[in-house]
Amino acid sequence: MLGPRSQDLPARLAAFGWRVNVIDGHDMKQVTAALPPRHARPRRADRDRHARTVKGKALGDEVEGKEGWHGKPLPSDMAEA
């Protein structure tokens, strides 16, 4: 999204009060080191490891769970409904 300015992203996120850790997302040691200790993670996430989300949840049968809608605006008649 930011293209050649992606190096600006950590500073932009920090400006909104986020704590930013820049890591190599392909290095699992760096990924796990950046995560909070196991006991500090939300209990529900630990308990329900098979939780999933559904794209377009509650937007009707035309959209819910269907491919091809992710990231696209709804037609005005569907958006109004």
C-alpha cells in the first residue's frame, strides 16, 4: 500500500500510540520473541484455537462466505440494506 515508502510505516503507527516491533516475519525466532509470554495472552484465544472468521458475516447470502467480495465496496443497494 505504501510502496517504496513502506519504511515509514513503523513511525506512522507509533504516531498513533502503537508499540512497534520491526521484525523479519519469516524468522520464527523473531516472531515468537515479539509475542507476549504465553500467560499474558488472552485466555479465550488459548482456549479456542479453532476460531475462524467469515468474510462478509451478516451481509446476506449473496456476500457471506463468498469469494470475490473481500476488499471491494458493496453496490449501493446492498450497502443501504
